[in-house]
Amino acid sequence: MTSQFSSLDDPARSEYNDEAFIAALHATDSPPSTQEVADRVGCAYSTAWRRLSQLHDAGSVNSKNGTYPITWTPGKYIPSVPTSDLTPNWRSAPKRWGHSLHTLSPYVGGFPPALANYFIRRFTDAGDVVYDPFAGGGTTPLEAILEDRVAWASDAFEYATILTQAKCNPFTTSAFKSYLNTKLEEAESVDNTDFRLIADDSWLNESDLLVFFSEYTLDQLLCLREVLKDDTSQEAIYLKAILCGVLHGPSEMFLSLSTRDTFSGSIDYVKEYADEHDLDRPERDIKQSAERKQELVARDLDSFPTNPKACVRQADATDLDFPNDSVDLILTSPPYMRVLDYSWNNWLRLWWLGVDRETERDSLTLTSHEERYRKFVRRTLRELERILADDGYAVIVVGDVRKNLTNRIEYINTAYLFAEEALKHTDLIPRQIIDDEYDLEHRNFARANQLKYDYSRDQKEEKAMSKLDRCLILSPHKEQLPEATDLSVPWTDN
């Protein structure tokens, strides 16, 4: 997709940057003249005329000719800035910065806690409502709670909903151990003769699960799953999430054989990996693994608010039941052009939660077709516009997408796609794009796709499909963006 937007950020063009002229056009209720723009920017008439003409040639502003004086209106221009130009920024946070609750259970494709903290601090105050309609691993609502905001979150994906609910409603270690012991005692009375409980799973069988678990451990999992399957209490949700966090992985804390990663590899891949590394399926107890995970998760629990204000729902982002004009900040990372299949990356956790993978997959937006994706985007943006307060902001974090076509390679700038749909179908104004390039070696989604599509490490950059995130800032108003330079962030506070 060739973007219709222009960005003229070359600092050598003038001491006056393009954003100053664009801001002058947004600052008036009626289209300003060249002299009015010059007055607002603080430059000479000739400078304003020259710069506005250059922006006009680039499609960034529009002019109304045939009348005198000529007037100007904003075109399709969005100022962009690299993350490195922001001081401070989330890249300056230590590698594993964040509350221990963020480690409850893995979620591929989420943004780091420091990014969520940065935007929450920049665009909201204590008591404001922060909402993530694609909550994923619950990063945004957890950071909102820790910053004394009201946290709202939703996701169509059941694993995401359970994980987010658990992070927003954690339990002390003593309360958790007491509940765990009670449920394990109940599980001991469940009849699982000849693994009969697996018969309820139409898409998995005993041999599939025994690739990961010993019979001893699998029997425990099946019996506890039977005890918890219809339990929607906060205690049960938290225990389910804890078990998701230790189901499979690379250390002795996990219940499975030692897998290279914490996302769900295919059965054939795990078989080959186990044979290659001569791995055995350990006989591990749920009690020990779950309690160890709880101890790690609860390390920072003293800093968690006593009465957090949170609302988490399983819902489609295109059809929400939150009130109009009720949210101060929307901070989210929607799915983008089938870069990740969340149901595949978490298929073993879906089994543990008693969710059919195919049914769950059908509820998610997974398409590589641009026009179908645009329809999803505009429906989502209309709904977000409805719930966003008049003085609020929305930050959409999405990555560029590489499409390998038959005779060419095409890059889709997903942030500009969102901006185009916002301009065409809503009153939301694209305000700025922050370009956030990252190292693929440290992105778990790139590793997940490498396993799923079976390509080599050397091909990672070519096949990864995305290596640049962009943070698109939208608002229903034209007020100046809060200055980043005045921001205090916890990883730089003394």
C-alpha cells in the first residue's frame, strides 16, 4: 500500500518545522489566510507562503483559490517522530522493568509494560479511565491500576480475558495456597480411569498431550481441570491463569518436558525437539509448580492497590457495551494483518481452559486481505470514537506488515491505514506517529512465527512480517499534545 499521507520532517528545510504550520491550520475554527498562519507561527509572510506551498505540493495541506486572500486547510499529514527523539521514552527502561504480576503467564505479541506506563502517565491523571479493547496479556490495565487509574479492558480471546482478569484481581500467597489445596483435594476424588476425561476433547487425544506431559502429571491436570471447568469465581480464574503460566516452558518450574519456548509449539515440532535433545517427560506435581509461580508473581504485591478499580470483559471491540464519552485514554495494540495467530500460539493453554481452538480462532480477526481488514478497522474506530471522551486520546500500537507476493514485496504501513480510516469514517484526528524500531532477536512473535512457518534463523528478518511498530496518536480535539519532556517515569525517578 502506498500511503496517501505525507511527512516532511527534514530539519534542514527551515528553522520552522512543518508541525508548526500544520498546528496553525488546526488552531482556528475557519480556514486561515497566509498572513494569519504567518502570525501564528511567528514567521514572515513570504516564509509562510513558501512553506504552505511546499506542503500543498506534497498533499499535506489544501488551498482554496478563486478568493482573496487564499485560505488553507489541513490535508493528510501526520507528524512522525522516532522513539529515540522522545526524552524520556520506554526504551530507556531496564530490560525486565515492570511489576511481577506481568510475569503471570506468557502472551506473545504484547508491548512492554514501560510503553503502557509512558502513555498512561503522559495522557492521563489519577482517577482517569484507561481502556484497552484488545487487552491481550493485560499489560495496559495492570499499569493503569498501578498508576491509580480506573482500568477497563476487553478481548474476544478467552485466554486473554482470563489472564487480564487474574492480573487485575491477584491473590496473596497465603490465600492462593489455601484455595489451591482445597481444589487439589477435590480433584483427588475425580474419576479419570484410562484417561476418560480426554474423551470430551474433540480436537485433542491422549497421545497428543502425552508428547508434553507424563501420565502422572497429565492425570493431575485433567482432574483439576474437571473441578474448575464451570467455576467462574475470581479464585478459579486466578488459579487457571497461574496454571497457564506453568503449563509448558524451559525450566523445572513447568509441568511439561523442557520446551525451548513458552508458547505452544506444534506436536511434531516438540516430538522432534525432544528426540534431538533426549528429553523425558517429568513427573511433576501441580502443587509445587503453581506455588513456585505464585511466589514469583507475588514479589511486588505490596505495591498493588488494596481496592483496584477494574472492569474486564470478554467482548468484541467492534461492539462494546461501555458508555458513550466515558474513556480518557484508549491504549491498545489491535491484531494486524494476520501477523500472529493467537489461537495457534496458545493452543495448549486453550486446552487447559476447556476452550475449543477452532471455535476460538473463528472469533478472532485473522485476515491477510486488506479490504476485509479495513472493514474491521473502521468498525473498531467508530466504536472507540463513541466511548472516547471529548478531551481524550487514543494510542494505537501496530506494526508495519511485509507481504511476500508472487512478483514483488509489499509493505503495509498499518498505522497510516488506521489513520486513513479514522479520517474517512470518524471525527478522530491523527495527531502523531511514533516510530518504534526493534530488534527481531528479542521479539517473541518473531520466534513464534519462525516455529509455525518452519524457517531458519537466518531467514527471520525476511520472513518476520513486521520489524517496526508505530504508535498512532488520535484525538477528537485539536488541543496541543502533552509535552513528553515534562514527563516523569518510574525508571528514571530517583
